Amino acid sequence: MLLDEHMPCPGSTSLHGPRFARHDAGASTFLVAWRGNLPVGSCEVLWEGCDAPEVRAVHENCPEIQGLGNWPGTLRAQSVGTALIQAAEGRVRDRRCSCVGLGVERNNPRTADLYKRLGYTASTPYLDCGVYRDGTGVFHRVADACTFMVKYL
């Protein structure tokens, strides 16, 4: 798959396939940024919102932008992430949703600052729990301390 070749995911399991499957099923919108004929970034809008119970209790009907990334790293600070967020917000507005949210790890102030500049405000602390498989096939459970940030549209 072209995305896996040019935008590798951490570990040995691709995240692009499941994201596209959710998109195809209507559960999300998977967006890809292109530079020429090469993919350089992506994100996904989850229409059901964040899975974390702490966030759902406060923002029950708030779609979540997740999986924002750009490749290669040399493209950071060149507006790829901003363009993806703005495209995602446009899709959320098209569905007449009143807000959109996203999570940021608490130890990532640079990304939190970007989200603040784009109009997001910190709302709810939560743990982003997941599992990934490393290059040797070993599965790892992770729990990242995050803050859910919200923008009212």
C-alpha cells in the first residue's frame, strides 16, 4: 500500500488499513495530505468521538480528530498538520456538529501550542490506552497521559 510505503507506522502493524476500513464503513473520515503524487500526512475524524470514558462523559457528541501525523519529519512546521486539521474541521462543519476535539499527550507542549493557536482549549485529562506490536512481534500495552482539547465551531 502506498501509504505504508511512504508513511510508516510505529511497530510492525499498519494503522492505515484499519483507518481506511472505518472510513469505508462511514464510521470515520480518513484524510491524506499529498505533495505531488506522494502522501505526506494524514489524520482521521472519528464521528463517534473519543473512546475514553472521561472524555465521553463531558463531550458525548463531539467528533475526534486523531492520528495526526506527517512524514517525513522534515515537513514539520510547514503547515501540513494545520492543513489537515482545517480540512477535518470543514468535514465536521459539513455535518453540522457544534464542536470537534483532539487529544494531545501532556508531555508534548509543542503540539498543544499548535492546537491552541488553531482555537482549541484544554478540557479533559484522560488516559489514551492502546496496544501495539513491535518489530519483533511482541505486543505492548500503553497508557499515555493526555488532555482532550475542544474547539467550538
